[in-house]
Amino acid sequence: MEIITIPCLQDNFAYLLICNKTKQAAVVDPSEAAPVKTTVEEHGVELTTILNTHHHWDHVDGNKELSEYFPNLSIYGHDSDRGRIPGQTEFLKSGDEVCFGEQTGSFLHNPGHTSGAITYVFGKFAFTGDTMFAAGCGRLFEGTAAQMHDSLNLQIGSLADETELYFGHEYTEANLRFALSVEAGNTEIEKKLTTVRALRAEGRFSTPTTLAEERKTNPFLRCTSTEIHSTLQTKDPKQDLAEKMVFKTLRELKDKF
Ligand SMILES: [Zn+2]
């Protein structure tokens, strides 16, 4: 399977997934139709499928126009997003497969950012939408910090270290600056910030990341870090150091960062 990153809107990413055997393709989170059409045509593939990670407009706004232009598209989303994802045809429930061309994938249900948020998994590739970003996570619109903690640490965190994570927004530089603010002694974060600044200066993108890198640099996967604990206790001596409470405080601090 080949993956093409399609920058959309201001800082969104859609991804074109191409089945090399059949030249059929799926697009993850088409926030707008035009750049997706162009990419499909450039690669000479047949778009058969849309994979929406959640219902927010900046992940689904291209659905309607794409389904008029490319007939009979399968449009996947979580079952609980019924009525919220334009043109949805596939309503994913626990254990369901996700298919296009000769590719078969699965999904993780990740409540937190929204109640129907999912991550699509095809072998070593995962598409996390707004649940997990490089060095960060999505805001809590429809879920609790405890749910988001589990979505990141127990669900996505159960994937293999070498898993490549393709996320929904280019927020990496700001996320790494926040990560350093709570864990200033983490040299892995500093190294990654230097790399990402160089990439961005050249107009390139920081997607994908890997789970191994995230375990080292993403504060939301590092709720047991003693340095993060001492940062939070400096801000509030009564800070509860249970993992989910650390996660909750980090998310609140990031909201104000
Ligand atoms: Zn969103």
C-alpha cells in the first residue's frame, strides 16, 4: 500500500491510500474535494472509498462533492456518527473490517475528541484523525480526560512501536513547545523540535510520526514521567499523580498554552 499526504485547508491533512495491486484508492478525511481529485488524477487511480475518522467539518466537508464526482463511493465512519457524516454508507461496530481494493484494515474506537472518533489501522500504518497528533492529542469536545487517556495509552498505545501514525493537523511544532514546557530536561523533545523546525522552514510536513517517537516525546503518553510530575506539583502541590489525573492536568494546561 502506498500513502500520499494531501495538505488541505490551513493545516489539515487528508491521505490517499493506494492499493498497488488493484490501483484502487481510499482517502482519509477529505476536508475539501479539489486537492483530493487532483491527487487521484495525478496517480491514475480509482477512488472507491472515503475513511472518515470523525464528523468534524474539517474532516468530512469534501465527502459530498467527491461522491458526486466519483460514483458509488463507500464512506466509512463509526456507527455512532450516523447522521453526522455526510453520505456515510458503512457504520463501523466493534470487530468490523475496513476494506478497499485488496487491502483489509481494522479500526480502534477512540472516544475523547468526539464520541465517535476512530483510528484506522492497515498493518503498520494508523490514521489517528484528531485523537493523537505528533507530540499532542485533540481537545476534549465530547469525552472525558479519562476516556482520552485510554484512547491514547491503551488503544493506540497497544500498537507496535514501529507503527507509523498519520495525524489530522500540522500542529507538531506548537505541541513540542508545550511538551518542553512540562519536561524541559527531555532531550528527545528538543531534538525533534529542531528537526521539525527545519522541515517546516523548507515547507515540508512532520507527518507521519511513529509510536516509538511518541512514547519518547508526547507528554500525553508520558503521564508517569517523574519530571512531568514535579512540573505539575510545582504548579500545584496538591496535584494527584494518578496517570489519568496527570493526563487531565496536562490537557488543561495545553488548552491555555
Ligand atoms: Zn476534530
